[in-house]
Amino acid sequence: MGNRSAPVALAVLALAVSGCAGSAGRTELVFFQFKPEAVAFFEEAAADFEAANPGVDVVVDNVPDAETALRTRLVKGDVPDVMTLNANGTYGELASAGIFADLADMPVVADVTPGYLDVVQELGQSEPGAVDGVPFAANASGVLYNVDLFEEHDREVPLTFDELVETAEYFEGEGVTPFYGMLADAWTAQSPMAPLTAQTAPDGFFEARFAGDTTFAEGWREAWEKLATLFEYTQPNVGAANYVDGTRAFAEGESAMLLLGSYAVPQIRSFEPEFQIGSFALPGTDDPAETTLVSGVDVVLTVGRDTDVPEEARDFVAFLMEPERLERYADEQVAIPCLEGVQNEDPALQGVREYIEEDRLVGFTDHQFIPAVPLTQTLQEYLVTGDLDEALATLDTTWDRVAQRRTWGLGAVEG
């Protein structure tokens, strides 16, 4: 039997909420904003909302460590009125604990791309069918490549895993580093891990893993072996380079490819604004029909369940979701809008657009993890030591310790 004590405790602590009448009878709406790259955009949007809604003051709370800041607020019973969050395992945990309002009745929800709504709901729901967060913008995680370098060497985009390895061998033979590794920032290895595990693990892997019917040693072995293969084509001393080092090196032409997603494009262009970046979905098998695009909801909009200003909070969410505003955000952040019919024509996304249009999307498999399972550290150590059996055994052992307390996400334990 599952133990629901932790989520319930969070829910109870969340009963007291923020959102109140401001000075001189004005309504104050607290907007918790997590994305540092988008501070200017959301502050301008808040100002525009205030101008369109006289009597409402939007207090924008930009936070450097969103998950820690939000958990601290929860302990104090101080849930913000409106929040931007990354749709990850923590979001799923909080959604399942009933921290957020169910926004399923908002008209804009009907216009959200169904695949992204599925991604968010699979992370966790307050109740079956609830929409505890409205997907705002997504990213695409696969492979970024140097367009000019590929053209110079007359190379085609690889469509299978074997072709990807052959492409890496080719560039290595030409004296070009195929992939720039950045293991000093361990999370970067999760980017290529996600599509490999999504494409090679059996269908329903996480449901089976929760039920104890499979293990990571069984279901993820092929993916991690293939990941290690790709890391054979990185530069030496891969553990000394971090995310900034890798994106700068790629922008300066030091590698042909980067095993990251669209979220890295603004960072790369900050070094070389005219650098031509291409992208493709990472093929995890040798059947192109099985290739899917890992696309996570980078920004999800939520409302505190017990906010004192529910009408204004919902109006603000609808305001942020207006197509022209969302389109501007997507252009600035090289993001994928989560509204049907709203496109981002950035050339860096051209290579993955067909997967979005055909809804060949899967969420980040690592978003099913919580910090109690040391995925990031285990993956980093594996790619340095090469001890696959030890790494997968660590995942299985730590997963089993917390699985029976998991009441959210795929295969959640019923309380």
C-alpha cells in the first residue's frame, strides 16, 4: 500500500495562500517566475496586463532557484497566485498533491497542442483528467549540428543510430571533434539519454517498473550502452568541460554536433549570433519510423488552488497564452509554442518541425525521477568509469527505496 503522507502534508501546508487586496483597494497578484532567461519578457507582460486591467497590481517574483524557493513557500503556506514552472518531476509531485488549481475549464486549454497536454498530465494530476498546469512553451531535445560544417563535408543528417555513429567516425577521421561533451555539468548527459531510453525501452516501461515487473538493468541497458558509444566521440577530458564551455566551443566550430536541445540555441548565439545551427531528432534505433522527438514542456502556467484572486489569476494565464504574446516569447527564446496553429519559424528548429506537426513526441524520461534517485550523478559516473552494471544497479536500488511512496507520474502507486 502506498504512503501518501508526504503529498498530503504538502497539500495541507498549501491551504493558506497568498493573493490579497493591495493598497488603496487595489488587487495584488503574485506571479512566481522561474526562468532567468525570460525575466524581461514576463515583466513586460505583467506591465501590459496591469495596463489592460486597471486596479490590478502584478508582483513579479523572479527566483534563481525556483524549486527550493517554491518548497520554502509551501512550508509557509504561501503559494503564489500564478506560477511559471518547468514541467518536471517536481511539478508532477506538486500537481498530484493538489497544490494547483484545475484549469481544465479554461477555454484556452482546448487550443493547446494535445501532445503537450499529455506530457504534463502524465507527470501528475490532482485528479484524473485535471489540467493543473497549462503548457506554455516547449523545447526539443535531440542533436544540434554545425550547418556550414555539414555542407562543407557534404554530409547528410543521419536517420538511424548506425548512421549517427558513422557520421561521428567520419568527422573524427577529418580531425573534427564529433560531439563536445560537458560532463562538468552532469545534467547535460541526460539530454541524449532521454531519446535513447524513450526509443529503446519497452512500451509501458515506467508502469512496469513501478509494478516491479522490470528493472533499469533490463529496460535501460541498450540505451545506456548506446549513450556510452556516443561519448566515445567526444573531446578528451570530457569531465573538465561544462555547459558554457561546450556551447562556446560549438559556436566557435570546435565540434560538428552537440547532444543538446533547442534550449541551448540562445546560449550558442550569444557567442556567435550568425552561427548557423541545424537540428535533428536523435535516432535511437536503425528504423527511422521509430524515431521520436523528446519534447518537454519548458514552461507550464499554474494557479494556486486556493488563491484569493482566482478570476484575476485565470485572466492573467489567458493573457499570457494569447497567440501573439506566445509567439513573441517563442521567437525570443527559440521555444516551441504549445498552442495549435502558432509556429516558430526559427531555422534552428526546421529539422524537428515535422515531428511536432505529426505529434511524434515523447516527454523527457528523466522527468519521472525525483532527487531521491540520483540519476544525474549515477549517469555522470557511468560515463566516466564505464561500469554499466554498477550504474544500473544503483538506479534500481534507489528507485525501489522510494517507489512505494510515489503517488504521481506514470505507474503511480495507489494510496
